[in-house]
Amino acid sequence: MSPCSKAVPSHGSFFADTGLLDPASDDPDALCSHLERISGRFRRRTADRSRYSPGKRFWLAAAAAGVDIEDDRAVATYVKQFNARLDAE
């Protein structure tokens, strides 16, 4: 399945239907066609952890540690533990 087979058409339609799509934007179908052409590279790069932002790395580490990211107290506890590890380094 292409990376945009569902997301781009639905988002494109939403933006077009609500008037939020910039008139100078490419057609959502053109974007989808482009993403289909580069899907292999797209998948490899989005799976490459070295390309992840610090924020994404933090939340992935929290999830891997079993933190319920919907629980503010659990997140706050994890942040304290995470920061303590950084201070110890």
C-alpha cells in the first residue's frame, strides 16, 4: 500500500472542501502520484531513526518504557527520570 493511498486524498479533500487548500498548491492527486513514485525512499527514510527529531526520540523512548502518554503524571515522572539520567551522564 502506498504511503498516501488513504491519507493524502482524504486530507486533500478536507482542505479543498473547507477552502483551506492554498490555490497555488498542487492538486492532492499530483502529490499522491509523486509519493507513489518515491514510496521506497519515503519508507526507508521515515524508518531511519537517525532522522528522528529529539522530540520524536523522546516519545518513542517513553512509549518503549511503557509510559502511558495520555497520563500526565506518568509522563511527568518519566521526564524526571529521563532528566536524572542526563544529569548523571
